[in-house]
Amino acid sequence: MENFIPKLKKLKKISLLLLLLPSLTLANIIIENTPIPGGIAVLDFDSNKSNPRAFYKSRPLFTQHIDGEHWQALLGIPLWQKMGKIAITIKDFSTRTLVVDMKNHQYEEQHITLKGDKKKYVNPNAKYIQRINKERPILSKARVVFSTKILADELFIRPVDGITTSPFGLKRFYNGEPRRAHTGLDYAGDIGTKIKAPAAGKIILTGNFFFNGNAIFIDHGQGLISVYIHTHKILVKQGQMVKQGDIIGTIGQSGRATGPHLHWGVYLNGIAINPNLLLENQER
Ligand SMILES: [Zn+2]
């Protein structure tokens, strides 16, 4: 009988390894190739290295294992990207280049009127500009966080059930003045409506900011970050781990918002992309 004990221990170790392996090696985010401004280019490649890396310029890209020697890199493409080709570098035992052929896409215009106290968001005064300048590096830093481990274990679910009031990519004008395009998508909802985490991740930033109001940032790993702005209540803390469906906050109208809604943004390699592309049931 004594002989069996070490064998059993070994078996336990093996089954524990098998349990751990899928989440570490198999692909989680299988999406369609959308090489348009604000889209995601999906680049398939082969590698027999256990951790090949992909880069755009010097920025690391989301890289996932499909099966065997098949790997995939996801590139978030900026809304301001011009037509043409984008070169991606793959690094394993050697260095190779993959090329993305851009496709055109036209986004619509949106004209927004801000009244009363909300007018301060069109042309902020010196005091607000000081605040904006102080907040900008905090927000940009959170958008480019790159953690090696993929935390999102599946495609995204919608953070709220409301209807989309403002799609991604709209060219925006505030009180007639051109401003940055809409880098997320808006869902209508009453103040206090619960917001769910669309996938597992880590809360990397929460706080109140001039334009964003009460904001929550989730890191899903490998440069995939989701953000929730204009919220009423923030129900999570920095450093907290969340699972898909966990309540992270509630809908509000804090910051530059004309009414209660959730602005949902998704960043990939630091670039705002259309959140719909990551949804399990796409609504494009
Ligand atoms: Zn928005």
C-alpha cells in the first residue's frame, strides 16, 4: 500500500496542472478581422516558441494561443488611421513582419448642445484646464497598461441592457465646435442602473475626473482595457479582481454628460476601438 501514496500525489499534481493549463494557453477572444479605423485587425501566425510576442512599433500587442503552433495577434486601429498598410512585428526565435491592409469606413456626425452649467465642458476656464492637465496623464497611463496574463476568459457581455443612444466613432460637435470623435458607445439608462463587468479583469483605476466624471477602468490583460464613465456610484476598489457579470457601479451623468447614460470605452494597445467588436452577440 505504501507504494501507492507517492503515485497518488503525482496524479494529483498532474490533474492540477491540467486544470490550470487551459486558462493559461488557449485562446479566449475569438473575433472577426475588422481592419478599419476604430476596428481590430486579427493577425494569424505560426510559432513553435511558447511565448511569441507581437508589436506595433514598440508597443506590445494582445497575443493569444489558438492551438498547436497557431497564434494570433490583435491590433487596435486608431480612428484617425489613414488608408494603406500597417506593419506588425512578430518576435519569437526570429523577427518577422506581418502586414495589415486597411479598409475604409465612414462614421456619422453628431451635434450636441450643452446648456447652463454644462457649458463649462465646451470651453473650460483656466481653473478647469489646470485640472484637465493634471488628470490627463493619469487617464492616459491607465489606457496603456499591459499585463502579460490574459484575464478575460471569454468574449464580452453587455455592461447594461439599455439601448445604444450614441454609437462608436461619431464625429462630434459641441455647441457647433468640432471635438474628438466618440471613442466609446453610450447606453441609455436611469440613474442607479447597475453596470456589470463585461469580462473578468482587475480594477486598475477609479476616481472623479473633469470630463469623465466618476470613472472605472478594468484591465482584462494583454493591453485590453475597458472603461465606464459618467457613473453615479463606483462600487469597486482599485486592485480588486472582478468576474464577468460582477456589479462595478451604477449609471449616472457625472462629467460631460447631457443626461444619465453609460459611456463604455474599450482600449486595445492603448487605442480606442469599437466595444461591439468584443461582444458575444455583436450589434454592429
Ligand atoms: Zn459616450
